[in-house]
Amino acid sequence: MGRAFEKRKHTIFARMDRVAKQFSKIGKDIAIAVKGGGTSPDANPSLRRVLQNARALNMPKEKIDAAIKKASGQGAANYDIIIYEGYAPHGVALLVEAATDNVTRTVANVRHAFTRYGGNMGSTGSVSFMFHRQGVFRLDPEGIDRDSLELELIDHGLVALDEGESDKGAKQLLVRCAFTDFGTMATAIESRKLKVISTESDYVAETSTELPDDKADEVMKLVAALEEDDDIQNVYSNLA
């Protein structure tokens, strides 16, 4: 019984850490959106999309309001979006997306993680050519005719329309487009009054690298170490 309790407690605390990390990421996204376009979601499409993502994560309204207020006040942190590049063990390419108010701290932490877990941090452009950036819209599929929607969105930059699931197993439709078509696709989706669960950008590898489980675990240790850093928003790889 003691082991079962400890295992359950570990699972609960791991989930709490993950939720806290997600809320921290959303808080930075809110700050960046407010700085770029103000505090009104109606007049600031970027903030409107971030708030959709916050609601999808069940972020409490008071936390959202506090983040907007903090971002619009004097002394609000200014975050720089930086992409770091490098290789994990066994030649797996990594893109590390950071939102930081202290570049010196962040680059030192990223370099340390690469070194500690057997990777190599590269220069700008060393691996980014292996990825292309996409916009990703997650939709509630209820009432949607997938075939009809696919035909309608092709003229707005649709790259792929896939089925997916949330962390809780709820069905979703994933609309993907080139990032250059992000605004066009957002307008097309909004005009059709489709229920958007979340909106984000993603870096997709042109080709993937397959590894046996033991070597893949070495890569994931580096990815996990990077993701634990508060300055890191996302880590992308070409690991299959």
C-alpha cells in the first residue's frame, strides 16, 4: 500500500509540475501578445488566440486576468523569442524555442543541458534548414463534415487535416498550414464560426530519424532537461 501511495503521489506532483509549466508558458505568451497589440482581445488577434489556448488548458480566469494586468503595467518583463539549434545524441536535430528576459542566463542553461546530456549546441542555421514552420489549429470536430471542410480550406493554405486527441482523450481536428498562411487560415476558420480549441505554431521536420529505444531514451533525457527550464517554451526534434 505504501508503494502504491508513493507512486500515486509522484504522478500527482508530476501533473502539477506540468500544469504549472503550461501556465507559465501561457503567461509569457500573454505578455508578448499584450506588448505587441494591447489588452483587448477583440482588437488583438494574437491575444485572442493565446486566451483560447489558456481556456483549453483550463487556466483559471483570475490567473488570465492577472497575467494581462501584469503585462500591461509598468515594469512588465520584456521577453525575447529566440531559437537555439543543436544536435542531441546520435545526430538527432533539435530546435529549442525560448522566451526570455535574460538572454545570457538562457543561453548558458541551454548550452549546459546540451553538454551534460551528450549533445552539441550549434550555430544559427545549423539544423533549422531541416524543419519548416506550420500553423496548427485544433478544432472541436462536433458537427463538422471533414471532407467538406478540407475542400473549403485548400484555397486558404491548407497543408493537412488530421484527426487527433487532447491529453484527456477528447477527439480533435488538426488543421495545418504553412506559417506564412497563418493569418489567412485564421480568418477562414473564424468566418466559418468553427469552435477553435487552441492555436499554435509548430516546427515540423522534413525527415525523421529512427532510433532503438535505448538510444531514443538518451535523446529524450536532453529534451526533458531543456523543457524543465522556465525560459524554454518548446523543444522540436526530428526523432521519429
